[in-house]
Amino acid sequence: MLHRNTVDRHLSQLLEVSRFKDYGPNGLQVEGREEIRHIVCGVTASLALIEAAIEARADAILVHHGLFWRGQDGRVTGWMKQRLQRLLAHDISVFAYHLPLDAHPELGNNVQLGRRLGWEADQRFGEQELGFAAPLAQAESLESLAAQLRASLAREPVLAPGDGRALRRVAWCTGGAQGYFEAAIAAGADVFVTGEISEPQAHLAAETGVAFIAAGHHATERYGVQALGAHLATEFGLSQQFIEIGNPA
């Protein structure tokens, strides 16, 4: 059992929350009961995850995507009312860590995804150094790298093939980091892996020769919050579980 504020302070220090400029608040977003015994971890604080946490008798929810998004209407109506109503009725706290969890060098989304694919970063790039880059153990084709991602993430990736060169250096940034493609190219990548692709990236891949793989926003960001939950269990003896809420995005 641990006090809610102790969890908040520990995670804020561990993830260096104050170092990041983000579109929403990182840390405690909804204040529930003071004492925490059991935490449910998930990617997004959706109503489905909240209902699953209630069923699991959780005291708190730990997520990557919290209740607040860029450009969001600040009124407590509709879906926001539904989520808050359920959280407050069951006295459940919500802790959310967006960019700080992407960037953490041990527990973050990027390093955790890299470990699953055998990529050990030797370079950081992009705004707030959120991007990671690494040499591949051996030259790969785009098809073989895509197959590894497909097997690891259980999702069909979207490919923009570039010029078909052998892939010797990979850059990656989980989630919606398609805007980092040019920075990845500048960092010397032969291929860039992220969660999503927008219209301009297909043209950039064709014109620069650097391949682009969109492996799924949700799919690439499952692992940081799992590592963070495991850290809390080890550090403080809290009970924790990850609940997967499927998402095609």
C-alpha cells in the first residue's frame, strides 16, 4: 500500500516530467483514494480501460495517453463526463505520462520497442531528443524488417519503400511521430519506424530513398507503461496488471 502522492512524486522525478514541453499535464490527472494497492496499466485512459479497471478493483490507472489531448474542448460533457463520472464514482486515480514516457532511457516506449526488435540506440535526435537511432546487426531488406515488426506487434505495417536500398541503420519514434521523418533522414537512417503515416511522408520516402514504416500508434506504445508498472511493483511492492484495449490506429 502506498500513498497516492508518493506515487506521483516518484514518477515525476523518475521520468523528469519538468524537463518536457507537452500538450497536456503529466502526472496525477484525476485524484482518487489516498492509498494505492493495485494499479491497472494501459495505453489510453479510455472508458473501456476505466471499466476494466473498475472490474479489476484498481485504486489507480497508469497510462501513456491521459484524459487531455491537443486542441481538446475543455468542457466536461459527452465522453469526458462519462470517463470522469466513472472514475470519481469509484474513487480511482489517473496517472498519465506522455512525452516523458516516450523518452525515458530505460522504461520508455522507444527503448522498450527497440529491445523487442534487437535495436540498441547509439543516437538521439529530433525535438526534445525523442527519436532513437541504431545500427542494425546485419543489413536487412524492407520486407524482412516489416516481417519482424509484424511478428512482434501483431499488426500489419504500412510501408513507403524508398529506393530499395539495403537497410543498415534504423531510426524510430513510437506513436504519432511522422513529423520526425526529416530529422531521421538527417540522422543517417535508411528506414524510419513510427506509428502513423501522413500524406507527405510517402512522397519524402520516394524522393529521398529512405524507407518509412508505420507500425501502429497504439501497437508501438504498449510497452513503456508495462515497464513502468513493473518498476512500481518492484520498487514498492504494489500489485499491478496491464490491460490491453485493442485499437486499430
